[in-house]
Amino acid sequence: MQAVLVSPPAVFIILFAIIAGGARLARAMAFKRTVKLPAGAGASYACGEDNYDHRLQPDYSGFFRFAFFFTIAHVAALMITTAPVGSLRTFVVSLLYIEGVIIGLLVLLRG
């Protein structure tokens, strides 16, 4: 019986039941609004102006290039530092990998 209770599906079901019960208890104890809010209470408002059509559309193109650069650089560093040392074959493969990373970074930074 003890082996069944510590199996992953049983633990999942038990924890799910505990969390669901806690959520229901929290919902029952939660504050309930009795007063109805005015019509514009939930509308966005900034500096004395209604801002219905003023949504910010940030440009992430520079960020993505920066993120890809660091991803490529970190994966390259991880692959090269964890390569086994001691044979010419791994050295050549590491050099080819470095060459591929340099070409990839040049293509990334070109545009």
C-alpha cells in the first residue's frame, strides 16, 4: 500500500486534490464586492487623457538580434569547453564548430 501512495500518479492526484480544495476554500473566503462600480471605473486613464487608441507597440528587432548573439556565443562556449581533449579529430571538429559560429555571427550582425 505504501508503494502505491508514493508512485508519481498517486502523488499527483493527492497533491491536485489538496490544491483544488485549497483553491475552493480560498474562493469561499475571498472578498465579494457588494457595490456596483460606476461605468468608467475600469477604463484606462493617464495624465488627464483617455487613452483608448494610444497603445505602445515596442520594436523588439534589436533585442532579438542581441538575444540570438548571446545564445549562439554561449552555446559555442559550452560546446567547445566540454569537448574532450586529446585527439586531433576533436580539435578539428572544434575548429569547424568555431568557424560555423563565426559565420553565423557575421550573418546575424550583417543585417
